[in-house]
Amino acid sequence: MRSILWDARLILLFYVIGDLLSTAYALPKGHEGNIFLKPFILSFGIYGLALLKLLFVALLVLNFRILDNCRHEMAPYLKEGLKSSVTLLGLILTINNIIVGLYDWSFLGSIVALLQS
């Protein structure tokens, strides 16, 4: 379990802690743009988001354990891809939330609006 948490350290830093704190910082100046998270945040506040992130981490740990025990030659690559993609997502979300908090503008919101037009 300790090695799995060590493997997930950047995910915990960026996707969980970074996104959670930056969302709490940005929410007073904006709104939650994710239509799946919005009901949880409206109902339970930032604690709803924290609960969903903890659930996600539990599923991630389960996936890491499965991939660690898998003998397929692609398993290590799948694990690294999962770690890298979730870490990158967390970094992008954290940066976007900080920009929303500082400048009241979202580059992710702008991309979504551009794609919808």
C-alpha cells in the first residue's frame, strides 16, 4: 500500500490537493464548470468535491493494485499512462482555478465555449 501511495504522490498533490484548494479559492469569483461536479458542490459545498476526490483516489488505488498484479506486458505502461494523465489533468485544473481566482477568466471555459460555437 505504501508503494502505491508513493506512486500516486503527484496525483494526490495536483489532482486532489491542488485542485481542491484552488477550487475553494476560485469558487467565490466563478462557478463550477463541470456539470457532473456542480450538483455535489451546490449541495455539499467543497466537502462534496473532497468526498468525490477521495472516492476517485480509492478507485485509483484499486486500479494500481490490479495493474501491479497483472502479468500482461502492457500493464506497466497502462499504469504510467494513468498516473501521467491524471497528474496532468490535476495540474491543468489547478492552474485554471488559480487563473479564475486571480483574473475571473477560465481558459478551460473559453475552450469549451469555442468548441460549442
